[in-house]
Amino acid sequence: MMNATESRPLKPRTRAVHAGTRRSRYGEVSEAMFLTQGFVYDSAEAAEARFIAAGEDEFIYARYGNPTVAMFEDRIAALEGAEDAFATASGMAAVNGALMAPLQAGDHVVSARALFGSCLYILEGILPRFGVDVSFVDGADLQAWREAIRPDTRAVFFESISNPMLEVIDIAAVADLAYAAGAMVIVDNVFATPVFQDTFGLGADVVIYSATKHMDGQGRVLGGVVCGSTEFIRKTLEPYMKHTGGAMSPFNAWVLLKSLETMDLRVRAQVASAQALAEGLEGVPGLSRVIYPGLPSHPQHGLAMRQMGQGGTVLALEVKGGQKAAFRFLNALEIVTISNNLGDAKSIITHPATTTHQRLTAEQRTGLGISDSILRLSVGLEDIDDLLADLTAAAGTI
Ligand SMILES: *Cc1c(COP(=O)(O)O)cnc(C)c1O
């Protein structure tokens, strides 16, 4: 049923509902949760044979693979247009694996500077300890990428839309520069979501997601996934992941399989609300700036439209006044909740300077544009009228 033919390839929404499904002999409609660590062999010889070479759909131990986790991996690979995927315990296990597995001492990496805090910790704190030389650039500055990429550059790394300032990176242009040097292109694509952007088509070699965000989308489980060629996933990433223990829980894979069925609907609704909120909040007294790639006022609006076709589910708001005004705004909200996740059905707002980006030095924050006046808003699934009223009323207290 899922064998899409060349003449009639299945659309992403169909793949998100069906791809990867493995039915047991009971013929269940909803995917089964195989909450098992181990697998039984019919004989000693069968055990030996499986350890020599596990066949398709043959499992050994849940740290290596599990049928429910395999369904999730296959569904994501189908959705993303990747040859293969490996599921991990969290988004950070995915980022760590995608970098640590292929890199070794003496390699050079060029990374965008504007990164999720834990990604920055790996690139700035961990990789250099093992002899990997990392150069940081302003991700939106193509000349900076051109100057930083060297003949010995092994990989480039960036978030396709940065957190929390929503800078859009020109994936195709950076990939061209990387290819000229023979470097692999590793993209953390969380903010763009798998719904909108053909990240492999734009030139990525490896695409990473935190499944914790839009894939779950309902604030329940942690998860991550690395997508890439079968060669990379099975020969480079899998040995590293299976021996270092960052495996996804089958329970979490099951939750994520069910939520992938609705991801397209949820994310499209969230984007429509984010666009309407961005337009509705621009010019509201109390706010000095609304940063959203879907607004013509965004410096990379054109690129965002070409690359993603929409502005995403996250906005950054700049309040008039500093931390005090920002906190007053947060504390006046009645529907939007103060938390640091994103991509959730619940609208969530955070003050990056005192939470997610607190660990950075004041100079680092200034360099990234994260002032005390900046708030990050992840738009959920509530009624747009209620959201706009809540945010407008809170802005009135600034
Ligand atoms: C959340 C996030 C991560 C980390 O994901 P976890 O599932 O929390 O480990 C990595 N990169 C980006 C851009 C994120 O937003």
C-alpha cells in the first residue's frame, strides 16, 4: 500500500500518516508500541546469525533498534526525503551524534554563531577538547562563510532559522561554499520544521530535528532524529549512537508516531496564527519591534519566502524598556504561558536573556542581538482572537 511508484509519489501528508508502519500479526490499525528491550531467538544458531548480520526488521537490543522506533525512523525519512534516519533520546543526542560520529582530531568545522545554547556548548566547549578546530561566523553573512571555510574544513553546521532572533540562513548558498571545499553540510532544522522546507534539496547532507518541538507538539516527550544517506546513518552515525547510548525510548517513538499524523495540520495552523499575530502586533504601543520572517520588515523576508514559503511558528518581540518592561509584559499574560519549550499546542513565551541564553556572557548576548528587551513567542493552537487580545492587553501594561 505504501509502495509509492515513480509515477505517483505520495505527498508528505500521506507519508506522515502511513510511512514506516509495521503491522503485527494482529493487524492493528494504530501503530503497536513494542515496549521491549530485548528480542528472543529461535535457536543459538539464530542468535549467532543475527549478531553476524541482522537482516531487515531483525532486532537485537533496543539500544540498537526497536520496531516502534524503526517505524518512527522510517516515517521521518519518508517525510524528509532522506534515504535513512536514526532516532535519538533527545534533539541534543542527535546534534551530538551528528557531530561527534564523523569528526576527529585535526578536523576543522565552521559554525554559525547564533545557536541553541546546548549546540553552542558542543561546538565551543566539547569539540575543541578533542582537537576539532571550530570557527564561528555570522550565519547570514555569506562573505564570512567564504572566508572561514578552508581546504581542511570537514563540516559546516548551522540552524536554518536561528534561535531566538530568527535569522534565516541561505542553505543553498552555504552548501555551495561547503561543497567547493568538500565539507559536509549539517543543518539543525528545528525552527523550519519538516513541513515546509526541502532541506536536502537545498544541499544539506545531514538534517537534524529535536522531535521534542513540533513533532510531538503537545509538550510530552523528548526525542531527536538525524536524517541522511544510508551510508552516513548506518556506517558512521549508528555505530557511535548504539555504543554511546543515546537511543530513543520506544514509548516516546510511539507518542511521536501518533503526533506525526497531525503535525502538518498543527504546524500550518500555528504558522497562520503566527503570521496574523506578527501583523497584528506590529505597531502596537509597548512593542518597538516584531521580528518574524513572514513580515516584509524582516531583513531576510525574501530569502525566507523562497526557502520556506512562510515565516514559521516563532516570533521575537522587542518591548519598549528593558528587563522590567519585559517581565511586566510576561506577568500580565493570561493565556500565553511562560515556559522555554517551543512548537507546542500551547502558546509559550520566554525571556531568553534570563533563561535560555542566561549562560552566555553579556557581550555574547549583545553580539547575537539578544537584549533584555527581547521575548521569544512560540505560537500555539489557541484561537487567534484570544491570543491577539491577550498579547495586546499585556503590551498595554508596559
Ligand atoms: C530544542 C532544540 C534543540 C535540542 O533539542 P532537545 O530535544 O531539547 O534536546 C536543538 N536545537 C534547536 C534549534 C532546538 O530548538
